[in-house]
Amino acid sequence: MNICMVGYGMMGVWHSDALAGTPGTVLHTLVGRRADAAAEFATRYGYRKWTDSLATALADPEIDAVILASPSEQHEAQAIACLEAGKHLLLEIPIAMSLAGAERVVATAVRSGLTFGLCHPMRFRRERDALRARVAAGEERIRHIAGRFFIKRLVNIGATGYRRSWVDNILWHHFCHFVDLGMWLFDGAPIRRVQSHLGALHPATGIPMESSVLVETEDDRSLLVHGSYHATYRLYDKLIVTDRETYLFDILAGTMRTAEGVVAIEDEKTNCARVVADFVDAVRARRQPLVSGPSVLPAMRVLQAVQDDWDRRWGAQDIPGRPAAS
């Protein structure tokens, strides 16, 4: 299976490493914005080709599938282009920067009949498998889910130390992880109410730096996500409270704490490799991956409600990384 990778940031690194260890996959083409960086990355990871043009890559009949690890605001248009070119697609989170955009991508994928998956790694955590099985069997009930994401983002440098050409978005990117996990674990429970705070534009970065989202279901369960791009140190964890146990997942420390104590869990990169493995298997088996396009729409509806509330307060406007017309 010949793979085209779009993007050479942290997720381009992680996905390339995962593919290198996946039998039967070929690192075929690397697409990057800057020719020198794309050439260096392609050489380092053993890609057969590189180009600075996605259109050129999509015109190559040798390419079977594309992994999009490009800036968030490019996901919608690039995903549609890949699917319309007949390429199976694994798309980094988020699917789009609006609910309408997400629906356009999903509709294109459905029409294409291709394998289309989303990189939502929180759904792949093995340490939650037993909990989900007990919930499905009616042996345990989730009452509350909470997520925290705090990081310093006053300077536009990503996790690998690379200075980005694009600006991140705390709501549509980082909160998408937590909100999607909550909607998935609530398994279609009707939403009673969404309450939120999304901060004013920061004078230096031009984006909202803080946010909080509270989701209530009709059966009285709740999801709370809060975070900031202005923190002096990182916090990245999630809490699941059920009627029989409390689970605290510290993603940075790689631990899960319950009443019985603390155990180690897989690091983020190892867990993320499961996304790639599932996608490759889905293409070969002609099935949909674990995270399909339609399955992420409940989370996108919540994020759109938060964005709509911000737009009513501040006025819909272009900000770095998210055009108002998304």
C-alpha cells in the first residue's frame, strides 16, 4: 500500500514512524510547504518522492492512501480533494473548523465509498477497554468526564520545537479531543445543554487563549473541558467518574490512577500508532475505521455551539488559523 504523507510536523513524524513498522506499507510521497524541509524529511524517513504540491501527489496513480497531517484550517479542503481524487484517507484531528465543513467532508466520503478515518487517539486507549465493556454490559455507569489542557502558546512553536507557519486553535483542535471522547463514551445520549466560555482575542497571538465547555445530557451526565494557552507549565489529563470507580489519566506522566493505585499506561506516540494500524487494516479489509466521519459529528455540533456563542458576543471574524467563513 503506497502512502502519501502531507505534513512534516510532529504528527508527520509519529505517523511516518508507525508506517515504517507496518508490514506492506510503502512511504511513497511526502508533501510539504517548504521544499528544503520536505526534501530533508523525505530523505530522513525514506520516502520515495517529495513535492510541495498536493495536487501533484493526488494525480499520481501509484498512491493508494493519504494521511493528512497539515494545518487544521486546511483539513476540510484538502480532505475533499483527496477523496475526490480516489484516495483512501486518514485525517488528523479536527475534521474541519466548523460543523458545516465537517458535514461537507463526511458527505464527500460517503459518496466516494472510500475508507475514511479520523485520528482521534483518545478512542484507542487500551486501558479504557474494560471500562467500556462494563458500561456496555450495564455493570458500570459513567457519571462525569473532565478534561484539562494547559500549555504555553505565546510563541508559535509546536511540540517538536519547529516554528509553525500556522496558528493553533484551543477549541477546534485541543478541545475536540476531549469533547469527542465524551460524546463517544456517552454513546448518543441526547444533549440537554451546552454552556461555554471562549476568551477574547489575545493582543499578541490574535486568538482566544482560554476556554471552558460544559455539556449536560438529558440523563444527567456531564462533560467539562477547560484549558489555557497561557499556562506557565503543561497539564494534560482526563478524569472519568462512574458509579463504582474514579479513573484519572495523566497523559504526560503516562499513568492511570484508581482507588486501587497507580498503573502505567502507553505513551501518546505508541497509542497513536494504533490509529495508523487500524486505518491500514480498514483499507485492506474494505471497512470503515474505528473513528469514522459520521461518528465525530456529535462532537462537532458541541464545538459549533461554543463558536456560535462566541460569534454572537464578539462578531464572526477571521482570526489566525480560523477564517470566519469556515
